Amino acid sequence: MGTWSRLKQAIGAAETDPGRVEAALARAAESQPPPVLWLLGATQAGKTSIIRTLTGNTAVEIGSGLRPCTRRSDLYAFPSEAPVLSFLDTRGLGEVAYDPAEDIAVCESRAHVLLVVVRVTETRPEAVLEALRGIRRRHPDWPVIIVQTCLHATYPEDTTHPLPYPFSTPDWPSHVPDALRRLLLAQREAFAGLPGRGETLWVPVDFTLPEDGMPPEDYGAEALWDAIETALFMDLRGRVIADPAVADVFARAAHPRVVGYSLAGAVVGGMPVADLVLVPSVQAGMLYALAETYGLSWSRRHTREFLGALGAGFLAAYGSRAVGRSLLKLVPGWGQTAGVAWGALASGAITFGLGKAACHYLGRKREGRAVSAETLRDVYREALREGRRVLQAQMAARRGAPPS
């Protein structure tokens, strides 16, 4: 069977046998789990607001996507089927008759970045401090991001956020209201002297809803992203948030899904022989997921029209690249190193190109407009180049990241 025919077959099978797609994605997640942001803080500290703001999902969607991880911890994967990152939320610190030691031990083994979340009005954060001190004794090199939330609760009446965001400059205390300044500094003093050598990054934020009447609703989000990427050594923001130039809301919502499936495609694309089956399954699952994002259902007609518009050149190149990377990976020595890396890069980049081309195709279909084959091929070629850059950055980050 021609390799591109495997893609066509996989697209058809994904609807009747979704287990194939799930198995391929599970294989990828097991081999290379996505980064995990661990949110440590008391109930009502603002952890859900952080997840909502960073992912762009509503609190309702987050609630339905949480999965129990331990007795008092939940895992939220985003996007759920092919995540680019996950959040661990440890709840209940400071509650009576709750010993968080067991939950914390499990979370420690899975986390990549620790975000300690504290309401700015919390003057006695002993439970959080006690947990954090223990974590830093066991992991003295871990960086810690301390997120101070709910700033507006301290503002004088009829006062809005200090703009521009002042907390990235050393003289920030002179640019904020007195009550807020005192509370922020008091918390920093309370957390001073933490064990270990890892850096402590402070990020005041205020994430609200439009009905709260406190614009901007994502106050401090850029600073939080900067801190996360500093701690993680990875361009995580680019995985989650589409290019600001992309105005279409559906394309923006689809972006993390395209990235997630592309990363999964890269992982299974590095597996000799198995990638001939797993990569098309991942790509097929992506097309169905993207159609869902656009409020459409992927059909056989879509498969014929989409692949036909991409043209015979794409189909031939798809098949030759897939066969070539599997053969290269079987070459002793070189094939097990550079060949595997090339296979992963090619699989991930092709998946990314397909995903972005599918977004263009589905967007036109949703609007009831004709699809230009020439434009679709241009979108694919440009996305293929972008996909290579995304995957190359991913590989470089994994090589350069410090050990956990």
C-alpha cells in the first residue's frame, strides 16, 4: 500500500475506529509527556483563573476537563486529546484534617515548573510556605514562580490597574497604590529565605471576567508567560497562542490543537517502522479534531476534496518522505541518531503543514466559500516551513533543558 494511501485509509478509519488515534496519541504522550505546570496554593487562590487565562478556555471547560490525579490534585491537559501542556492543581492546602504530603510527593514526580499561587490579601500563608519549604529542600535547584493574585481587592474605590504594567521594573513600588504595595512587600518578606539555590520569580497578576469591570482582564499575563518560559527554557507561549496577526477566532482556537498533534506526530515519527502506521493515525485524528473546532464534521467528501486540492505533488512527497525516513532509521549507527531526528522533524512538520492547511480549508467551508487549490498549497508550503521551525525549537529545548 502506498504510504499516502495509509493516510487516506487512516482518515476513513478514524471515524469508525477512534481507538487507533487514541493509541497513537497515548504512545506519543508516554514517550514524551508534555510540560506540566504545577499550581500549588490554597482553595480560591486563583488557580483556575490562571489556567483559563493562559489557555483561553472558560472555567466551565476547565471544570469538565479536570481529571483526578491524587486524592486532592487534578490534572488538566490542554488540548485534551493532544496536549501541548498540562496543569496540576493541588487543592486544599491549610484545610483541617488534610495532610498534603502524599499528594505533593506524586505531583513532584510529574511537574516541570512550580507556580505557587497566593492571594495578595493572604497575610498568613503558612500552609503554602510549609509545603514550599519542603519541596525546595528536596529540589534545591528548582526555580519557583510565586504568583500574587486578586490585586484589585486592595485598590481604593474607583481605581483601575496601574498601567502600563509596572512590576517588571525595579521601581515598581512607586507606581502602585499604598495598600497594594505594603501587601506585596509583606508577602515577599514572608517567603524570603526559602531553602535551595533556585531562582524565585515574583509575578503579580489580576485575571478577571468581563463582567467584573476591571480591564484588562488578563492583567499581568505577559509577565507570567515570561516567567514560565524563563523557568522552562522553552517557547511554551507559541504552542498555546496563535500569531497575533491571525484574526480568525476559529484559527486561533485551532492553533494549540495543530501544535499538539504535530508534537505527537514528531514523537511517533521517530519510532522505526511503527511510524508508518502511527503518523497517519495522528494526522487523521487531527483532521477530525480541527473540524470539530470549526463546528463541522469531517466527511469522505472532505477527504477527497482536501487531498485532491493539495495535489499529486503533495501525495507523492508525503509517501516518499515517510518511506525514506523509515528506511534511514534502519541504517545502523547513523540511522539510529540523525535518521531518527530527521524522521521526527519530517513527521512533525508535515503534520503541522497539514493542520494549518486544514484550518484554511475548513474556514472557507464554514463560510460557504470556494477553496482555491493553489492557495491551499501555498498555505501548506508556508506552514511546512513554520512547522520545521517549531519542531527544531522543540528539539533544541529538550537538548538544552536542565535535568529535573
